[in-house]
Amino acid sequence: YAAQDEIWTPYDTTISKHRNNVKVGHVNADHIAGYKFYEIKSWLLKGRFDILFISKTKLDYSFPDTQFYIPGFRMYRADRDKNGGGLMAYVRSDFCFTVVKDLPNLRSNVRKNFNTETIVLKIMIAKSWETFVGVYRPPTSVTVPQSLWRIELSTILESITLIPGNCFLLGDYNSDLLLPD
């Protein structure tokens, strides 16, 4: 825990100076049930994030929403199964938000067939609706080869550009940026 304090101290100092700024983050949980949930819950309760996307939650229907309740936050999740994948988003409860199921030119029944997992949220921030997209690309060895990944991500991004306002893309792309191919 001492090492964690060293990591968080500069961040906590910075956010205390900028309390009115919205703090957005992403973390790959590699299974959120158990101790990782308590660590994430601690981050949110300490005010480290107002909006947090979590990938690779490894949850299915057998994990009730109540197990992941955090006071002061609302949660939305898109499960795959307990063996891999899945996304979750926490949004501070005083923010108005909606889940975008149908993107322009990309209906939810088409998107559900994608191997790339997404959660798209419209969140009201400072009297303006902003789009936040959480993305999880399973490893290429499992389900999403590079060629399919490019098509799916391009399709999602093209649809999102049709939504007015800013767009913020967060996630785990399982991609080595130094070796993009």
C-alpha cells in the first residue's frame, strides 16, 4: 500500500487544486469481482474519478448489480462472460447521462454482433452533452484479428462522429502502439 500512496499522491495533489474539472479514467480490471472492486470503489469514493470505464470485467448474469454498488455513482455494465471481456462504467450520480444503444447508421442489433465491445454514454457536463465511449478489444488470438478490428472500430468511430459534441474514447485496445500491425 505504501507504493500505491506514492503513485496517487501527486495525482491527489493535482486534483485537489482543480476540483471543478471532470476526472475521467479507464482501468483494465482483469476480473472486477473481489479485491479489485474494493480498490476501484476506494478510488471513486476518494473522488479520484467522476467517470470511470472498466474493461475486462469478466462478469456474467450470475453477478448481481448490487454487488458492485458504490454510493454516489451510477453504474452501467455490458457483460460478456466470466471467462473474459466485459465493460462497466461508473458515472457520478449528479451527472445526467444516457446509454446510447443505437448509433447513427449503426443499429444495436448490428453492433451486438461485433467482437469489439463498447459502451457509449452521453453525459451532460457543464450544460453540454458529451459522448464517452468505452472500448474493449479482446486479444487477437481469441476473437478479433487486426483486419476485423479495423473495420469494427472504423464503423463505430464513423457513427460516433455523427453525434454532435465532443467524443472521448477510452479503453483497452490490446494493441502494441509501437508495433501496430
